[in-house]
Amino acid sequence: MNIKQITFLTLNTTFLWSCTSDSTMDLVNSEPIAEQVGFAKDVKSIIDNNCVVCHGATPIPGTNLSLTTYDKVRDAVLNRGLINRIMLEEGNSSLMPQGGPKLPNATISIIAKWQEDGLQQ
């Protein structure tokens, strides 16, 4: 082997060994959310952008759950396992949004912190 081949193999081996099986969602800034999370300022836009397509004022057949108001989302968190459903792994048939992709961890953290902070409006 000549020096070019050795250098090429060394660089490629180093590059490949540095790769891991972490998902891209783990690459999102995971710093703790410092301020208090509220429904109107933080959570509503997440729900509107990811959930109301199926869980609108008139939910699509088979969902029987509307997520269009604070009270309905609050009830879904407290009594219907909303946070557990959005935290499931890719490929789980109960993962929401149904059919995926899974919400980024940073987005899930906002909703979880909203619950921790007392589900403020």
C-alpha cells in the first residue's frame, strides 16, 4: 500500500467509527426549559400544527377526541395519556401523531413541562 491509500483508509475508518446510532431528534438542544410553560403561548401552536388535522372540532372517524381548546387538551393530558402517546417509539401503532414522524424531543419536552408547571392557560 502506498501513503495515499493508507491515509484514505485511516480517514474513512475514523469517520465511520465516529458515527453512532443516535437519532437526529437527540441532536436537538436538550437544555432545560427555564421559564414557565403556558398553553396559549407555548402549547397551542404545537397542538394546532401537529394534532388538529385529525383531532379538530369534528375529529376524523375513529379518533373521537377533539384537541381544539385548552380544556380538551388539558383533559387529554390528565386523563387520556396524551404525553405518553407522543413519547412512544417510532413504529409503535399508538404513536401520535399517527403515522409519524415522532415529534422532536424538544417539542415533547415543552408539553411535558407544561404538565409539570401545572397546565397553565
